[in-house]
Amino acid sequence: MKKMLLSLLIHGLSFAGFAQTFTVSGLVKNQQNETVGFAAVSINQSKDSTLVKADVADEQGSFKISGVPDGRYFVRISAVGQQMYHSAVFDVAGQDVKLPVVSMLPEAKQLNEVKVTGTKPLIEVKNDRMVFNVEASINATGSNALDLLQRSPGVQVDRDENILVRGKTGVRIYIDGRPSPLAGKDLASTLKSMNSADIEAIEIITNPSAKFDAAGDLGIINIRLKKNARLGTNGNVSLGGMFGITPKYNASLNLNHRDKKLNVFGNYGFNQGAWHNTTYDDQILNNVAYNKLWHGIWRDTTHSAKIGADYFINAKNTLGFSANGRISNHNGGGESETFISKRNNLTADSLILSSRTSNPEKNKNLNVNVNYRYADTTGHELNIDADYGRFSSRGISYQPNKYHFQTTGDEPIERNYVSKTPVDITIKSFKIDYEQPFRKGKLGYGVKLSDVNSDNTFNFFNVLQNVEVIDTNRSNRFKYLERVYAAYINYNVSLGKKWDLQAGLRAEHTKSRGDLTSYKHNDLDKVDTTYLSFFPSGAISFRASKNHTWNLNYSRRINRPSYQNLNPFEYRIDELVYSKGNPFLKPEYANSFKLSHVYKGILTTSFGYRRTRFPVVGLRIPYDSSRTYFITENLDYSQGFSLDMSITTPITKWWELNFNVSGYHNLWKAALDNGVVVNNRTTAFNLNGQNTFKLKNSWTIELSGWYNSPYRRIDYNWQMGMVDIGVQKKFWKDNASLKATFSDIFHTARGGYTSAYAGIETRLRFRFEGQMLRVNFNYRFGSKEIKAARSRRSGSEDELNRIKG
């Protein structure tokens, strides 16, 4: 399969040419010498006025349009209340062009609408992040957010739906600038309920500056939701279906209205469907073999909504409000049979454990943000954010178990259980950020206070003669309170025309308290922790020439344990598997360096090194003679080297190639108290590729895929990959599109792992529902003028996504 995937994804690289392009920049002002924000700017060929590139000026009237080849052009600019502006003809000849300041005249009558079209590249590489533009991919149609992360450069999703970067956990997931209030299975469930129709881009920020919260030793992945980009009243509607083993459906509606003073926006999304997977789990414990076959199904119905408004008090002051919520009804479960026998003897002394589990769960999530922003034309900017978040989950797990004796003919034995696990988490935060010019650069500083209150109840019941009897040995309530005080300072400056420098320092003081209440006495019923940490960061950029740019950056970051991983009580996953928290878990601390080189803006190569102290891993340990349990432990340290390459280039006028490959070498070391010794190394890689073929009459064909090589953490994980093909047709003056994709055309959506430690041998294989037909219809309506709601980051940062299922 490796050769097939590599051939399909790398095909055409030897034919790729590097088209040299440059940047055109400028500043837009009005007759009163005030900057004009959000003006629509287009670059057109002088000979026939053909549109070459288009973009939108920022709130201060600045624009910077890259990707312009050599030639003769003029600029056309439009803005509400201003006359259309046409520049003089200028030449782009081997270097970037900075235009004179544009002075627009007031418009006495209503301007006609201006339609600006353009296509974003699939992958954009910027100084501090890599951006995967979902809208640029036909084959992303109908996918959920978890699928899209698997397709993103350098990102993996493992068998337990954990999100990895270069083979390691530790990345923080943000949704529209705010961290998700979830982790573990709850985060995976939320991501699977988010459809690609609502997602604009995925941003991978590996070494964030001091302005960002320090959590996430591998950085941040921000899932940026779509924002309407037009003035007046306009919107977008999307309808989709996926047809595999069972059908799945999704729909979304986005509305936006904007005038000079007020912008009001809102959206609604709906997802419904059932996803299937099969797992073969073979395990040997104490010379007894457990061969389990499980057919699972995950059902989901999700409603999500967002409302908000920005009020532009004047040219300098803006007041904003937004609220988003999600209600999800999940029901995971399935049927399993476990054949239990002495090792290498599948007839004598054997029995079968059959189970049919059901896990209905209802999740509610609400986040509210109030924002004030001040910005003047001299570079002073103040942002104040107040956030409130509430997450609640009401889950029940039904676990009926029946043992069938194969040799004695005895009557089956039943052991039935029910668990009820309500979770309530409240998150409050307040932060202030300020930036100002300082010694030819920009100085930023700010403070933040966050407060997290997590209340987790675990009630377990034995079902005896259809009566639920509480199990006092396994029922408890765990409350967790955490408060983080943070402050930072960050400085950016350009040193001449070739050098840029960024340096920052962040301090975070953490105070936490865990309080366990249970029927059964536990010596670890109260755990208090207080610590102060400092997180430096820095970056140096060097523009060696018009074709070569270098960037070196460094950051120190932290991963705090998830709230449930600190709970020392036992939790029954099923009849044979338990889990147990660890109140003595230490935070992970990571130091990372990365050196990057950009060639002509289309080829990026980077080399990185990372060393992590106290990395957290999950282990499977014997519970007794027949059962196992999962625990979380700190290793001594891990370190890794990485080498990444990304290319985005047109091969011909009708063929464009996007390709990314990430290779890494990781080392893990520890000698744990339970006798497990870890000394593992792995060298592995993953790749993503896409070929886009633009045909006549607005038809487009896309061939794409991804591949993860085998890699090792504690377990040895097998290779995985998938190839998709899709087609798109635009019509109704490009306001509507119809996309169809056939995913997993070679039926390779499968994987597995093997492990052998602590007296347990495991071989697990899984296959998920990857092969399906995806169809999506999208229609844009209303005004075509620019621009919509401003993008802003809220005050809630890493504390919002450490809730683990």
C-alpha cells in the first residue's frame, strides 16, 4: 500500500515548476486623511483589466497581496461611501511593490455592488503557522472536523481518537479562537459532530508566542469556522449527505448583516448519522487468551448555533458580543463476543463472554464572550475580553454481560451493570491585552485570570433482578478547582529590511485543589498543588533575498493534566477493563526549537528539536488475574527531531499540486514504580497530498490522500492511509456549487497496534467506515460587497480543553 499511496500523492513533483511571484502593498485613506478599513482591493492586468488577485484591507486600511507575477497592472479599490478608485499603471518586475498612499473621494450616491473573486491555496505557510484551507479542497466535502485533522499536514489521529503531532500527544485544540472545553472521547465526539461545511480553515501553530497561553507542548491547532465576508445582508446555505453502510446528513445556514455602525451575524448547523467500526482485540494475560470481536456503532444528532454582534462606536472603538452553543445526543455502543481460554488451547476450559452495550449521552455547551477593542492609526491597540463557559454532560452506560460455558454445559452467568456519570464544568476568564509602538517595533503586554470548576460524579450500579443497586466501592464524586494568574510581555521589531525579531516572556501561577468524596475511604481524597512557571519564547526572521527567507524560533510550553486524569478512583469501562486516575501527575514541560526556510513562497522546509520533561502516557496494567486497567503516568523525558517539507505550486494552468511530508524521530525513557521500563525509539513519517485539475465550464477534479507510516510510542502502531477522488461543478454565476466525493477508494481505512509489557500481550486491529459517497450542495446569496464580522480571540484559553472523557 505504501508504494501505491506514495506514487499517487507524489506523482507530478518532478514536473513542478516554481513560478516567481511578488507582493503588492499599500494604505487606503479618505479625503479627511483617515484610514479606510475593509476596502476591497483587486489587482488587474493593464491590457484587458483581467482580475489577477483580490483581497481586503484590514481595519487600519492596510493591504498586502502576494502571489503577483511579473507584469503591468493597475489597482481597483472600492469601499462603502467612497468613489471607486483606479490607480495608475505600474510594473511588477523582479521585486515587491509598495504603492503610494491611496486617497479616496466620498461617493454622493449609492455604489453598485463589487464582486471580488479569488481562490485560496490548499496550504498556506506563514511565519508562525501552517494553514489548511478546507474550502479549497473538494474531497473535504462532507467530512467532519476529526477527519479533517487527519488530513492536515503533520497531524495524526490514533486508534483511540487522540490527536497527535509528529507521533506525540500534547497539542491544544481551539475552535474559532477559543479552546474546546473537551478532551478524550468528549472532544472526539464534538469534532465528529462538526461538518466541513462550517469550517473555513485549520491553523497549526507549533511555536506560539508569549501572548498565547502556555498550555500545549506541541502548540495549538485552531479550527477556524466560516465567517461571512460581505457587507449588506447576505448568507450561505449548505446541504450534504454521506452514503456508506448507513446514510448521514448535514445542513447549515449562515446569515450576516453589516452597515457602517453595526454587524450582526448568526449561524445554525445540524448533523445526524450513524458511523460503524469493527475491532479485533487479541490479548494474553496470565497465560489466558482473550479474543474479542466487537462491532460498534456511534450515533449522533447535533444542533449548533452562534449569534453575535459588533458595534462600531467610532473609527477607534468597537464593542462586541458573541455566544455559541451546541447540543449533542450521542449513543455509542455495540455488540461483542470475547472467547476466553488457556493460551494455545481453544477448546478445553473455554468460555464466551457476550455483551451488548449502550451508552446514551447528552452534552450541552455554551460559551459567551464580551469584547472591547480600541485601535488608533498610530499602532496603539487595547483588547479586553470577558468569557463565561458552561459544559454539562449526562451519560449512562448499560453493560449487560453473559458468560457461556463451552464444555460443562452449565447455565450462563449474567453480570449486568449501569453507570451514571454527570459532569458539570464552569469556566470563567478575564484578560487584557495592549500593544503599542516602541523603539521602531511593537511592544505587547497583558494579564489574564482564569477560574475552572469541574464537578464529576461517578455512580456505579450492579443490576440484580432488574433492580439497580449502587456499588459503594466504585462510586464517588470528584470536584476540581483550578485558578491560573498569568502575565506576559512580547516585543516585535524589524532590524533593517532583512531582519525581524520577536521575543517574549510569560509567567503563570497555578493553584489547584482536588476533592474526592466517596463511600470508600481513600487516603488521596484531597490534593492541593501550587506552582509558578516561566515560559520564554523568541523568533528571528531573515530575508536573505527575494527567493529565500529563514526563520528560527523557540518556545517553552506546558501541558497540565486533564481534570479526570487526576481522580484517583477506579472507573469500570467494561467487564474486563477498568481505568484509574493519578493525583500525583506532574505537568509536562517542553522546550522546542524550529529552523525554517521558505523558497519563493511556495516551498517550505523546516527542521525541529523538542525535549519534554515528565511526558504523560497511558498504560494498560494487570488489575487482577483476568482484568486490566488503564492508568496515566509521567515518563522521565522524551525528545524528538523533525523534518518537514511543504510545497504548493501550479504545474500547468489547469493542474495544481499541494504536498506535505513530515518525518520525525522520537525517544521515550522511564523506569516506573510498577516495574514497567520504557526505552522506545521510533522513526516515522506522514504525508498529505492533493492534485487539483481545473477543467472547462467550471468543472474541477481532485485526487487527494494521506498516509501515516508505522510508529512507536509505548505500543507499536501500524500504518494507515486513504485516497479520495472528487468532482465539483459551479453554476448560477459561481454562487452555487455541487460537490461529489468517493472516499477511501482502495478500502485502506484500517489500522492496529501490538504491545507487550507488564505481563500483557496485545494485538488489536480495527476497521472504520471510510468508504462512502459524499455529496454537498452550497449556495451563497445576498450582497457581494466586503466585509463581515471581525475575528477575535476570547479570553478562555487552555483551561477550556482539558476535560477528558
